[in-house]
Amino acid sequence: MDFLKSPAMHRVCTADASMHRFIKFAGSAALGKSAALVIRCMRKCTQDAPLMHRAPPDGAAPYMVDIAMTEPEPSFEERKWKQEFEAAERRWIYELQKDDARREHDKNRDFHTDVNKNAVDASNLTLRTLVVINGGAAIAVLTFLGGVAAKDKVDFAHVGRVAHTIIWFAFGVALAVTSLALAYCTHYATAATSSSYAMNWEHPYLSDGPKTRRWRWIKRGIHLASATTALASMVLFLIGMFTASTAITDMLVK
């Protein structure tokens, strides 16, 4: 029972039946067990018991035990294992974040490739169509004038009015070709914007780089110019068709 008088047992406890059972068990356990085992046994027997001071039975000397004794300090091996576990957990989380980052990077590249391909195909088809309809209209007017010139009586004043409509179609072709070139520049600026993003291993995995904002504004400006020239080419085609129709109608009536 010398251990019960050591500094670890710096207080004494009440003499209820459960505490007597603990003292009896602790006295025998202290012979071959460590102090940590005795403290754990005491905490198990006296869990949630209040601190009291009573006279023990059978004339024994008063004693008290601090019920709220703290857990023993973890050993060096336990602390080392805990540190290794936490380091492994951090590495595992970091690898998961890297996998998420790779998926986001791949997704961004795939998205850029698909959208860029579809945009190029659609813009090329639209602009080629504008070139064809404007050029075809100019060729049709020239063919008509060739047939009129083969006749004996030709009113060159009306022929000149019809021929003047070719200018509208010529400018329409020029604007369509310009829009086609601007569309290429738009796709290039889009690719440059996507390539300028900074790729990170932590969320957010993509962020603006030092040149991203500038390329974004360049892309918007060129895109607007390309769409404007394409629309202007379509407007010139409609004006040319209306003018040619009016001139041919006047020539045939007179």
C-alpha cells in the first residue's frame, strides 16, 4: 500500500463500499502493476463520484482520493505513432487533391478542344456561305448583263444601273472574307486565353494568370468585330439584291 501514499495519490477519498473495493484491489495490483494501471482502475471504480471527506469505518485514518485525476501522459511510442498517422493522413488528402486537380485540368483542356473545334466549324460554314451568296449574286448579274448586251437594242442607262449593283455584292464578299480572317483571330485569342490560366494543385484548380485578362479583352473585341463584319456582309447582300431587282424590273418594263 505504499503506492497509495505516493504523490500520485495526493488526496484521500471517502469510505463508501465501492471505494473500499477499489482500495483493496489497487493494493494487490500495485504489487506487480504500474502506476498507470492503478490510476485507470481507480477511475473505473470511482467514475462520476463526487469528492467527499468522511471518516472511514473501523477506526481507520481519514483519507481522500481525487476523483478527477488526469489520464497519464502518452508514451513516446504513442506520440510518434500519432505524428506518423497525421502525416500519412495529410499525404493522403494531398494526393486526393492532386487527383481532383488533374481531372479539372483535363476537363478544361477537353472542353477547350471541343468548343474551339465546333466554333471553328460553325464560323467557317457561315462565312463561306456569305462569300458564296455574294459572289454568286455578282456572277448572276454579270451573266444577265451578258445576255442583255447580245440583243440588238440595248438601253445602256438601265444596263449601267443593273451593273452598279455588283458593287454591293463585291463589298459583301470582301467583308465576308474579312470576317473569316477575324474569326480565325478570335479562335486564336480563345486558345491563348485558355492557355494563360494558372493551374493549381489546390482548389480552385484554375485561376487567372498574368495575361489572362488582356487576352480575354482581345478575344471579345475581335469576336465583336468578326460578328459585325459578317452581319454587314449579309446586309450588303440584301441591299444588292433589292437594288438589282429594282433596276432589272425598270429595264424590262421600259
